[in-house]
Amino acid sequence: MDWRDHGILLTSRRHGETSAIVEVFTEAHGRHAGVVRGGTSRKIAPILQPGAQLDVLWRARLEEHIGTFQVEPLRSRAAAAFSGRLALSGLNAVVSLLSFCLPEREPHPAIYKQTEQLMDLLGQDDIWPFAYLRWELALLEELGFGLDLSACAVTGATEGLAFVSPKTGRAVSTEGAGDWADRLLPLPACLRGEGDAPDVEVATGLQTTGYFLENRVAPALGHTPLPQARARFVDQLTRRL
């Protein structure tokens, strides 16, 4: 059996003398692994870089087999990824979280499309951090842990929203928080898609999305902690503040 799709390369590791096992996030077939024959050769190895956009043909005798990939490059993102530390750490955070969070061979076309758009912004350091924050929000939504930031969970107000409940993932206003404010997570304006999204607000928003990734998603998957690549990206971002 076989199928053809396009996708984003997540990981590549040597297999035997000349082959590589790669993991690709595809639009129609989700996160999928396969063997690339000759994957360590001078011709193919440069193609197999994290973030690369590939056309892939997967073949296997049975569906449950790991199978083999034939790969053709569609778009390399190496130049953008190596344009600076923020871009490289950001790319590594994305591919690591996708490998960590997504079930194997389960299609997620919505988050795939947003990931592709995010990857194409690599190297544009003025807008990429905010785009990444929005991507993490979308990833939480895709995994069933979406945040409800539309109105205060306590008062129902849509104004003065300043916090997120770590228990429910719902927004809380300053008035609704009361004496519980120090136990709530921050809700910067950019997390609701408002304002200019300066880096300091994005970093604050990543504290909140990171909490739900660490304390909701990871335990649900049965493995912790989150990939260190995410922490390295957040560290690179905070160095700019």
C-alpha cells in the first residue's frame, strides 16, 4: 500500500549504514515515520533538515509497518532557521512540540496549516514570537485543552479580563479575581489577539500556554516534562526584553 502527501520534516536519525528514519508531519496523514533509503548520502542528507517542506511518497506491505519514504524537497527553511538564535530555537520548539504532542498517524489538518504558515515566517523576528504564541493556543485547542478567553468565568464581564484560571482555562476579570489573583495565570492583551503584542507580553502569554502544556497536555499523554527546546526558545525571547 502507499500514499502521497506533503509535509514538514520533524526529525531525522541515522538508520544502519546509509539510511535514515524520518518523522514527517503531513496534512492528510498526521505525524508519520518512515525509512529513507540513502538518507545519509550527500544528495539526500541536506534535504532532511527539521522544518523542510517535503513531498513524500510512503510505501509499505502492510499499514502497520514503518514503511519507506521517497522524498522530494519543496521548500528549504534552513536559511531562515539559521538567520539567528531566536529563529533556530523557535523552529526547534515547534518540531519538538509536534513530535511530543501529536498522536502518530492521526490527521490534524487545521494545526498543520497553521504550522506551515508559522514556519514560513521564520526569520521575521519582529512578528514571529506573537505568531508562535498564537500557534501554541491553536495547538492547545487542537488537543482538547483550548482556553476560553471570551468572558470572565466569575462575573461574565467581557471587559477588564486580566487572568486565566489554571483549573478551567477560562478568563477572569480583575473584579472577579478578588483575593485569588495571586493564584491565577496572567492574561496579557496579546493572548486575546488585542494590542501590538510586544515581546514582554508574548513572554507573559507563553507562561500561561506553557502551564497548560506542562500540567494538562503532558500528563494526559502520560509523559513529562515538555521538550527542552521550548524552554530554550522562551529563554531566547526573554533575552530580548
